[in-house]
Amino acid sequence: MSSSASTGGTAASTHAGVESHGIAPVPLDKRYGRPQRLFSVWFAPNLNITAVFTGALGISLGLDFFSAFLAILLGTVLGSMVTAYLCTWGPRTGTAQLPFARLPFGRGVALPGVLAWLSAIAWDALVGIFGGQAMHELTGVPLWLGIVIVLALEAVVGFFGYELIHRFQVISSYLLAAAFLVITIKIVAASELTTTATVHGGDRTGAWFLVFAIGFSLGISWAPYASDFSRYMPPHTSAKRMFAFTTLGMSLSYVWGQAIGAAGASALGDETAAGIRELLGGGVLGVIGLLTMILSSVSSNAMNDYSGSLSLQTIGVRIPRPVAALVVGACALALCLWMSADNFADRFENVLLLISYWIPCFAAVVAIDWWRRRKEADGTVDVNAALRHRHSGWPAVVALVAGTLSTLLFMDTTLWVGPVAKALHGADLAYYAGFLVAGAIYLALLPLAKKNVAPMAAAGADPVPAAER
């Protein structure tokens, strides 16, 4: 491999157009990029107003700022570390996260594929609704048209794919950091820091663990897409540096946004773009706030569209990746309009939690498979060879379903509160319980499967259909 291909010079330039490559492993002669690229690609999309309003939830639950911030910090960093770990698999497989999950899930990969696709659409709506509101406030166009414009902008970036996303996030990181610095100063100055909790004893502990779970859900929500944005990197890219840059970029942005929300909760009465504009005092600052919301929405949702397109191909939908990205954006429009119709705060919190409960179960299955799977001497996995062994993947499917169902006992949402969560004063332990249950069941079922871990096969026909390439 040439030095330009390993550093991201000439090779990166050749990928600047529309990415036509699908879910097949990226060939070695197409690999490029350095670990530091992962900082901006995980920083920019997560520095958004969604995180700000999420941070305010801790105060609304009765916690003081310092308790809420500790829960935010620990939960977000832990969830980000899960995503960062999975991100390190990209160079070793040359494959996106959901396509690689075909190894443990086999033909049953359609289940996590559908869940990941729906999650991408849900995140499109969660973030896109604020961008649409901002476009409405800034230009005066109807809300529905504002949402359409923002979704169209993000769809363009997602349509072009991997390289444009990486470049776009570098620019967005600088712009969003500068804008959020201004927003931070203004919101904190206009707010009164909540230093006294309004809940005590078991209720306070329960609220703390719920805020911890919300922070954890933000970081781990990217886990099914983690290696999507590292799969073009050379096989010998440093896993430690990838892990560090991903964890730092994601944690810094999410914690920053949530900290603003927790510190400025007393002033964040209207959780809309209009509320942010009013809080910033209108004028130039108000315009900066609205433009920031639009840019952050496009930055985040371009990645959702991209990963959603790979999930759709993994399910077996035989359409080109760029077209699949447009499909994800189109599906998000209906959900955006539904969320903006009524009871937005409740719908926001419910969607935020519900779209993530299955992810720790998925992470447990793929992590166990990765640890057990035979690898080459350099630590890489020959995905094409492994996929020649077709199997149903029923142990992985059963573990995913059972683990996700177990979360019903532990979750705390406005739609459903599990008996364990009730007993623990609202503490949401669903993510961790789901991970343990899914992992334990998968390990227990593996010996019963005819093919425990598929051995590497000799060279032969490529198992990846042409439509996936």
C-alpha cells in the first residue's frame, strides 16, 4: 500500500465524489486515513441542541447541577467507550458495523438491521425537528417546509457518503465549537445554577441513575454504526488511538451540550428553536443560535442517513447506497412531523430511550463473537471468507430478542415503567441488564449451534452480491 493511501492524501481525493461502494469489505488498495480523523467525525454531529435539552432533564427530575453533571459525565463517557471500541473493528474488517454483524447473526441479521434502520430514522427525527424549527424561525417558511429543507441538506451529504462526511465534520467542528462557546456564555449568564436538589433519598438515587442511563444512551446509540466511519482506514491503524479519538470527540461534545442544559435549565423553559432564540436575546446572537441548530442537525443527520443506508442494504434491500441514504431521510420526515404535533417533551424523552434499549444486547452478541472468532496473525478478520459459511444465526437472534425483552423489567419511560424500576424509585438499569442477559444467553446457546464460530475458508467465490459492492 502506498504512503498516500495510508495517510489519506491522494487516496482521499479519489473518494471525494459520490461513494458508490456498498456494504462489501473495502479492498486494501482503497484504504486510507488516520485515527485523528475520528475526533471531528464524532465531535461535530453530537454537539447539538438535542444534547442541551437532554441535559436539562436531570434538573427537571429534581437533581442539583453537580449531581446531574456527574451522572451525565459518567454515563456519556461509558456509552461512548462502547462505540469507540466497536469503531476499532473497521480497519480490521474493512466493513461497516451492521454488515459485519452478519458473522454472528447469519441470515438473522435482518432483525438488528431493521432495528438499526429504524433507529437511524428516529435520530433523524429527534435532531431534525430542531433544525426544522430553526429554519422556520430564521426564514419564516412553514415548519413542515423548514423540516424538509434541513432533511434535504443532510440527505445531500449522506448521498455523497464517507469522504464528504469526514470533510464536512472537520469544518462543522470549528464552526459549532465557536458558536456553542457563545451560546454557553449567554445561557449560563442568563440562568441561575440549581445547587439544591428537590428530591431526596431513594427518589434522588433513582433520578440520578435515570440521568446516567440517558447519558449512556446517547453514547451507545452510535454503536450499531461505529465502524461505518472507520472502515476505509488501513488494517494496521492504531486501535488505541482510534479508541481515544472516538471517545474524546463523542464525550466532549455530548457532555458539553448536556452541561449547558443542566446549567441553564432554569432558563430553558421553551424547548424549541424559538425558545433558544428568545433566550439568546434575539438579534445577531439569536441568528447565530438558529444557524447553529441548522448546521448541527445537518451534521448529525448526514451520518444517520449514511448509516441507515448501510443498514438497509444489510437487510437485503437491493438498491444503491446513495439512493438508500435518500430513503432514510424521506422516512424521517413523517416522524419529525409526528413529534412536533403534540406533547413534544414526552415524545422526545420516550424516543430517546426506546430507540436504544436493544443496542447493548446487540453489542454483547457481536463483542462475544469478536472475542471468540479466529483472526489472522495481524488481528484482522477475512470477512469474505467467513461469510462463505451460511448459517441461520439463531443463537444471536434469540439472545438479542431475550435481552431486549428483559429490559422491560428495568426501563423507566412515560410509556412504561418496569417493576424493577418502580422498586428502585425510577432508576433505569435496562441497558446494563440487557447487555448481561443477552451475553449470558448467547454464550449458553453457542454450544448448541451446529457451527459455533465459522472457520476461515480457503479462497473461493465472493459471497457478497454485486448490489452490495
